[in-house]
Amino acid sequence: METISTKTLLERLHWRYSTKKFDPSAKITAAVWSAIEQVLVLSPSSYGLQPYRFVVVADPELRKKLRPVSWDQPQITDASHLVVFARKLAITEADVERFINLISETRSTPRNALQPYYDMMVGDLVKGPRSAWVKEWAARQTYIALGNLLTSAALLGVDACPIEGLDPAKYDEILGLAAKGYGTTNVCALGYRAGDDKYAVAKKVRFPGDELIEHR
């Protein structure tokens, strides 16, 4: 298996920043975007349940509608691609059953052998104490996917900007998400930085590692 060096990894992470100004003429190629979509699919989630949807908004008119409810941030319309991260608003026994059946089919595992795993998930997310705040649990899973996307994009030389400055309810309305059982948590714009984005050369502001990392 090919690996990248620690030097390359850190160089790419120092290179990335939350891009404030995209070059509207610079588009992500189909091949690169296909890989980025697979990054989203391959992202880890609690139980592996994937309680989310990633809505890739390509329609320029839709993006124009989203910009005013995103604090009028230009990244919404100027970036090559825009991904809306939406969490499931409820987890049901049917959702768990569908996932268990997928495991059974993918791994050629008898369904009855997976019953304990089914019972664990239902007992936790559907009938347990966590069911009371399962929307928040699902939202956390979208942030895992977002982090995975940001790092992977940097490794591919693609700029990105995670965005929480938006009206989730308006996004849900414009994209018709609530009717499908999903709610917006955040957005990520992806593309290539404009040559005059001053933030591209700004020094990173981070607390020192010995303050953020504790060894015991």
C-alpha cells in the first residue's frame, strides 16, 4: 500500500485554509470530484450507520437562492462545488434493519448472526436514552465526514471552506430536505482559491501543541 510521508501530510495541512475567495472560473475535474464523493461515502460514522445525506448543489439558480440565507457569503456561488451536509432527523428500527441487511449482503454473514448488533443499535438509538437527542448524535456524524473531506481535499490540492454561517431551516425549505427526513447541519464549498485571497498567505493561528495535547 502506498503511503505519504509525514512531511507531505503536514505540508498539505499547512497549505489548506478556510478559503474565503474562490476563483469562479477554476473548476474541479470530474475525476477529482468523483474521488471526493467517494471520500464522503467512505467516511466513518458511529456504528457505521451513516445517518446523513450529502447534497451536491450544482444548479447555479439554487445556489443563488442559498447565498442570501448563508450570510451572503460569496463562496456559496463562486466555488466550483457546494456540498450540503444533512443529518437524519430520526432513527427508526427500519433504518437499523436496512443497515443490518446491507452488512449481511456485503459480508455474506447470516442475518441471525447480526441480531445482537441490531439489538444494540435499536436499544441505544431507537429505544434508549440517546433516542431523545438522536438528531444531535446524527449531526455529530456529519462533522466527522466534514473533517474527513477537508483533509482529503487538501491532499488532492483542492481548496475548501466549511460553513456554519447559514440558516438551516431556510436550507431545508429551499432543498426540500425536511420532507425527506433530513435537516441541514453545515455546508462545504470546494474549488480553487482566487489569486488575491489575502487569507491564503495569512499565518495560521493555533495554540501550541503542548497546550492542546496532554500526555498521561
